[in-house]
Amino acid sequence: MMNKKIVQGKIQAIKKNSKKEGSALIMTVLLLSSMIAVVFIFTDFINASLESSKSSQDSIQSYYAAEAGIEKFLYNTLVNDTELPSELGEIDSDSFDSGASYSVRSVQLSPTRIKSFGSYNGFSRSVELDF
């Protein structure tokens, strides 16, 4: 009889331990799932930040292209003594090795208003000059 009680006690202890081990497994799976979700969210945030940074860089590149067009116009007008445009329309355009380009246009004659449009990777910026 004694052996039967000992065996039953051991069986109950094994059942209790297996339940504890099962709950530990479930907790481990939940913890790992939570950690993986956090990693995915963090990765998505980093990718969005990198994309935003790239867009800003492309926008700045297009602005500098427009600025270069205005600077070239001023150089030609002031240093090379080129006359101011007498009609509306495109004055100059050029592109750079980087892929950026600009187009300088006369948009108003009196007073003179010159506008330079820069573009790079789908971004466009403009710079305006009045004198």
C-alpha cells in the first residue's frame, strides 16, 4: 500500500511540473513574439526615417541646381556684360553629372524677374531674382 501512495504522489508531482513547464513555454513564446513585433516596428521606423532623409537630400540637390542657374545668369549679366532679356521665355538650361538640372527663364520684363527651376530625382525647386 505504501508503494502505491508513493507512486501516486510521484505521478501528481510529475503532472504539476508538466503544467508549470507548459506555462513557461507559453510565456517564452509570448515574450519572443513581443520582442519580434518590437523589432519589426523599430525597423519600419528606421526605414521611414532613412527615406525621409533621402527625400530631403534630393530636395536640397534640386534647390542647389536652381541656385546654380541663377548664379550663372548673374555671372553672365554682371561679369560678361550680357544684356538683360528682352522677351519672356527660357534663357539658359544645363544639367550636371549628378543628374540634377536647371532651367532659367525670364518671367517678367519690367521690373526684370528671372526664375530658375532646379530638378533632381523627381524633386523640383525654384529660385526667383528681381532687379
